[in-house]
Amino acid sequence: MSGAPALVRPMRPEDVPVVERISATAFHELDARTGQPGWPPPVLRPPDRASAWVRRTLHLLGTDPGGCWVSEDESGLTGFAVSFTRELMWILASYGVRPELQGRGVGTQLLDAARHHGRGCLRGMLASSADPRAVRRYHGAGFTLHPQMFLHGRVDRSALPVVEKVRDGTAGDRDLLDSVDRRTRGAAHLGDHEVLLSTHRLVVSETGTGAGYAYVDSSGSPALLAATDRRTARRLLWEALASGPADTDVEVDHVTAANPWAIDVGMAAGLALHQRGYLALRGMKPPAPYLHHGSLL
């Protein structure tokens, strides 16, 4: 490889499968097969998750082409940044550089291009790993870093309460979901709900005192949960945990200190508490009651 600098250009649909592979290895320093840095990388995501990643990124490329960028040199694609705006919020969905090329300034160029897409936004939001280089970059860009926790393990089925006032949701609930989004995180998900609904079960709770929703995967893990009050949030989380198979581990991810209600439910369900990464925010406080999605936030 020569020392020619990487070119940063807008992402194209045909780039997305390669970008998925970069994403899957961005934080792995060595090729799992050879023990050496290299390209192409090993397959690190199950096929169904890789396909979902590609579909989600194509969706964001369709809604926000100005927020999606790649870098390339004579060897091919070297990195990417996927960002989008929803109302007055800029969100970084995913961002990575090939492991053997990290630390050469490519990531800064990509992040700068993506941030320009959100230049008119009042708020910003992204999920960060614990990688010190990434954390420093986000802090330097004006984001406040909020440590995240997650709960993991097998649900104690004897601890499950009777859950009432929760129903299955449909696409017809879109206005309700967007309303809850605006109250919790300051911006609606809009068309992102269609993507989530295509891959997850949607549960909704709507009473005279509160409203909320959760997208739940087949294990009973919540992929996204938003509510206007803690009572509704707890009800939705219990419903999610109860819905999974008894012999499968679940994970309640992206829990900030602003959401102790999730820790209460997880502990009561027999899950173990751990720490992982940061929620990086600009112009806003940590959303609550809220468990954000890993890339759609």
C-alpha cells in the first residue's frame, strides 16, 4: 500500500455490504483467523444480523445521503460514517475505520463530514464504545459522555409479575410513538419506526396517566424502549423480559444513570449488572425513561 491519503466521498448503495464488514471489525485489532492485521476481515456477525445492518444502513442512506460517507484508497474502502437528522437532532448511527488504518486521521475526516450534515441541529446523540481514541474524538467535538450499563443473564421466571395494560403495537401507532419520542429524547424517529417494526415485536402501553412503547427481539431483549413515566417504562420492560424463551439469556442494554428504574427491574429479574461504553450527548440531558437503540438511538 502506498502512502497516498484516503479520499472521503459520499457513500453509495453498493458500498454498504463492504461497510458492514468494516463495521464488524472496526474494534478488533487482529484478524481472528491469522492473528495479524489484514483485509478482508473475518465474518464476525451472524448472517441475519449482518443483513439487518445492511438494510438499516440502506434505509439511512436513502433518508440522509448527505450524512453518509466513506473513505477509500487504492486498496478499497477504508472507513465510513453513517449519520442522520430527525427533526432538530443529529445522530451518528455508525462509524468505523479498518483496524490496521486507525490512528492515521481518516476517522477525523469522516466524523467532520458527517457532523456537517447536522450543522443546523440543536441536539446531538451517539453511542460510543469505550475505545479511548473514539471517546477523545467525541469529547473534542463537544459531546458530554455518560457511562452506560447493561444487564445480562437468564430471567428468573418466578420473579415475573402479571403485566397488564400492554398490547401489541402496529404501524397504526406511529403518531403515538413519535409523540413519546419527542417527550423523551426531543425528536421523533419518524420513518425509522418502519425499520424497527420489520424486525422486532412492538409492544405499547397507553393509559390515562402515561404512554410508552418497546421494540423487543426474539430473546426478550428490548432493542428500544421509551415512555413518558417510569411506571409505564417498568411495565414495558417486564413485558419484554417475560416474552423470551425460558432457556435463553437476555440483555437490557444502554442503561444510563438517568434510568435507575431499568436497573431495578433487571435486578429483580435476576440479571447481572455490567458497564460498557458511553452515551454521548450535545445540547441535551440523558433521555429518560429511555433505553436507546444502538444505531437509531
